[in-house]
Amino acid sequence: MSFREFWRDIYKNLYTIRVFEKNCIRLYRQGLIVGYFHPYLGEEAIAVGACAALRSDDYIVSTHRGHGHCIARGGDIRKMLAEVLAKEAGYCYGLGGSMHIADVATGNIGANGIVGGGIPLGIGAGLSISIRGTEQAVVIFFSDGASNNGVFAESLNLAAIWNLPVIFMLENNHYAVSTPIEEASRTEDLYKRAEGYGVFATAIDGNDVKVVYEKTKEALEVCRSGRGPFLVEAKTYRQGGHHVNDPGKYMPREKLDYYMSKDPVQTGRKYLINEGGFSEDEVKRFETEIENEIKEAVEFAKNSPELSEEKYFNEIVI
Amino acid sequence: MTISEKKENSENRVIMYREALNEAIMEEMKNDDTVFVMGEGVAERGGSYKVTAGLLDEFGKKRVIDTPISEASFTGAGVGAAITGMRPIVEILFIDFTVLIMDQIVNQAAKYKFMTGGKGRVPIVVRTQGGSGNGLAAQHSQSLEAWFYHIPGLKVVMPSTPYDAKGLLKSAIRDDDPVMFIEHKLLYMKKGEVPESEYFIELGRGEIKRKGKDITIISWSNMIPRSLSAAERLAEEGIDVEVIDPRTLVPLDRKLIMDSVKKTRNAVIVQEAVRRGGVASDIASIIQEEAFESLDAPVAIVAGKNTPIPFNLRLEKASIPQEKDIILAVKKTLNFKIG
């Protein structure tokens, strides 16, 4: 793959996630999305960088803030939009919604409504790889919030003793809902917790897609060569509150401004121009293409039918 | 003489409940490379009740895995392995410890097929054992089947004989949905007839353990032998009891239960678990909804007291149904008069 193609793919995913989330926020405000959802705005580089380093037969485990992971893994945005709009054409007939999108076809074990609940599932994927003896790997996306759940500690230990090909991708966005990390942990450097379990670990700039890609690639080499799990703490920040309806007033202005100045999509755009050789005009045309694709997917989802009660109770529920 | 005793006295092979379970796992592991076992002390030690004895030698460490005391995560790992193409058998030492795995069973395993629109499956078996009777006190003696019975997406199996244990476990392992396979600590050493040739028992098929015409007892797990001996005592007094073992609580063999109740016109449900919020109450409500006109008396429930299980053996016994309690409930039901 040429640099041009590589950066084109990277930027396509970054920009798709950005536009997808902004559209979802608009649809929510219009009352077309019910419940609530958790935008991935500001964290795009982590999903995109990590997934770019994966093989097609690898697995990922996503979170409640999972749209970005699904898109970066090659998920179908029409099916995703239909799902968040609760339509039959969605990944799960509109029965799961934003927090329950899984895509068996792309090895996406799924988003998860339980913070930390997905971590052991990723260990299981690693275990099945280990038993089968293939060279696949797993990336478990989880958050600083989940790192304070007991299963994180247990799972880190299981991956270590069983030498599993698992990358713990800790998206440290500094908040568990509204509780800042400094109130939930004595150290903000959460990667240090891995050392006590004998697991390789490092902290990186989670807003720089190139850094995430390169570090994931390195960690995957460790995993695939049988040297066991790896924890990557990707430091980042949400560009808003916990969910679409949370204005995030508790987030200090100066910290938000700092991370806004390190916007992962803008950073990726610079790479596309400087390393991918795109001109400003080409980028703009590319962005319009992506916007149109999403616009079309939104229309598709809006116009799709809902699953009937009859079909639900007679065919789906067993 | 009960049916299971008859089986023991026959010329056919007689083995223990735990040996029958062991055979089921052995056979399924030989048959399918994706089947593997994990849990605390299942490999080197062969399991607390020797159900997994010999598996390590036969299949090696990759497929017979000793785990740390991390129930939530190794059960979750079983769920994740099942999602990614394996058929794990996870052992939780005591059913009391399954409260530690509730998120992984209730929110993950039970919901996954649903949340993937049917494309993702979780063919995991969680083997565990419950029940009281040997002084293990409040945190090692519970009967918690109702917790799992309550959750859509889970199957619940509770075998009472070696024959059922083997046939049901083999079916559970081949099932594509998560199965809670609940054994009873007092049954492991019980013997019964188990054929050498391969067989399966379909999940959702109950069995008449004793034929009778006067009253139906519906029971499961270790309350089956107790109900059968109560039935023998009642037979001496001329009361002919039919004993039904649904064997799997989910799916429940409603037809077998209804056919029997409609025939005998009387029903007593016996469960070891505490009365409040139990499976017996649910079965009673199903019977009164579906067979009200056939009933000569209210459906009776004989259940554990609404109390933790005491350590003191005499009080432990007083907390769960005994033979005399079953006999009393049967007589009371048969003597019921309106007005």
C-alpha cells in the first residue's frame, strides 16, 4: 500500500467518525434517536490508529462509546445508522441501539452497555486464539473508568499468566462519566498498573493517529510472537460531556482548549497532506464525498421500516 | 423400589453421577476440538468432586485449564471464547460463587445472541453445584436456580440421576446457547445405570420418574430421590404418586407436567430452594393457569424456608424439605375439601 492510500484510508475513517457522530447528535436533537448515546468525538485517533494496524481476522472489543471502533474496523455505516435509529435494517434489527452494536463479519465482538464488561470477553477471544494456535490478536478498547472495575485487574492477570495475544487499549479520556481521573485514581498514569502483573505497558498521545498506529503495530508484534499481552494507555479527552445530553460543564475550559488544539481529525488531515501528498482541494473533495455518503446513509436509515411486533415475537425472540 | 434402584440392580453398567459427568466431558472433548474446560482446580486436582479427573492427562494443558480465583473474568473469558468459535465448559466450584459472575452471565452471555440479531452465538456451559445437606453453611449450600431461571437467554439444567447427568451434559455442550448446568453436591456419589453406548437427552424433555395415578409430585435435582422415597412410603398407605422430573427448568417440559396433573388432578411441587421467588411458585402459577379446571385441590409447594442455610446439621435439615414434609403435603392436598 502506498503512503497516499494509507493516509487516505486513515483520514477516511477519522473524518467518517467525526461526521457520523455530528449527524447522530443532530438526529438526537431532532428526537429521531431515543435513549442517549456516547459520542466518540475527540477520541477518533485511537480507534482508527489501532484498527489500521490489525489484520482482517483479528478481533476487537468495543465499549459503550463504540461508534468509532465499529467504523474504524470497517463497519457498515448504513447498518449502524439504521441501528441507532431503531430500524429493522440495523445491525441488530434496531433491538440493541447505540450501545449494542456488534459486527461478527469484521471480528467486532461488540460494544457493551456495562463499563468493563467487555474486557473478559476479549480475554476469551485471546484464549480461543491460543487454543487454536493461530496468529490472530485481540484489541480490547476500554476506558479509564473501566480500569477501576475488578474485571480489569483479573483480566490483566489472566492475559499475563496465559500469555495471550491481547492488547489492552486504555482510552484515558480523564473522566468516568463526570468523575475526573484524579478523584478516582492516585496516579493518572494508569499504564503503571500493568507492571505489577508482569505486562508490558506504555503511555502514548492518543490524539495522534500516527503514534497510535505505530505503537499498536509494535504491540501486535509482541503479541503475535508469543510474548504475551501489552497495555497501551492512550491519553485523550472527550470534546463534550459523557453522553449526548451531558453538556460537560465540569470539564475545565483550559484543558478542553488544550485538547481541542490537538484535535485528532485535524492532526490526521495534516498527515494526509504532508505524508499522503493530498492537496487542500483534494482533501475538500474527499471530505464532501464522505459527507455525502453519510447523508445518504442517514436518509436510508430514516426511511427504513421498524421491525414489526409480529416478526419480533414470532421470529427473533426464541 | 424406585426406578433408579431398579436400574442399579439390572445387569447393565452402574456408575456414579460424577463419573457419568466425567464421561460426558471426555466424549465431547474427543469428538470436538473446540470443547475445553476451565475452572479452579479442574486440571491437576481433577475438580473438587472429581468430575474433571483424568482430563488433563488426556487432553493437555491447552484444553484443561486451571484458573486463578477470578470467577468473573474467567467466566467472561469463557463467554468470549464461545463467541469466537469455541465450546467452553466453565466450572464454578459452588453455585454460591456464581453471584460473582452475574454480569458475565446475565448481561453478556444471555444477551449476546439477541444483541447481534441472532448472528452471534454463545455456546458455553457453566457447570456448578448447589444444595445443602453436609454442613457447609450459608455461603456454600444455596439453591440459586431461580436467579438463572429468571433471565431470558439462559437454559437451566438440573439432573437428578447419573443417566440424566450424562445425557443432558452432552446435549448442553452441543447446544448453541449458554447453559447453566447445576449439579447437586449430595448426588455426586449416587450410582445409577448408564449405558456404555452414546446417548443424548434433549434439553426440554422431562421424565416420569415414577408412574402413579393419585397425585403428581414435580421436583428436580436432589429432591427427586427424596420425593421418590416419600412416594414409596405413601404407596404403603395406598396413595399412588407420580413423580415428574423436568430435568431442565429452561426450557420447561410443560406438556409432561400438564398431562400428569390433568391425569392425577393433584399437584405438589418440591424444591430445595427457598420458597420466596422460587421456580416452584412459577410452575404452580403455570399449572393453575393451564389446568385449573382439572385440579381437585390447590397446588401445594414444599420448599426451603426463607432463611440462609444454618451450619448446625439439625437446623440445616429443618430448613429444607424432608421426606416427612413431602408426605404431609401430599396427604393435605388429597384431603382438601372446599368449604
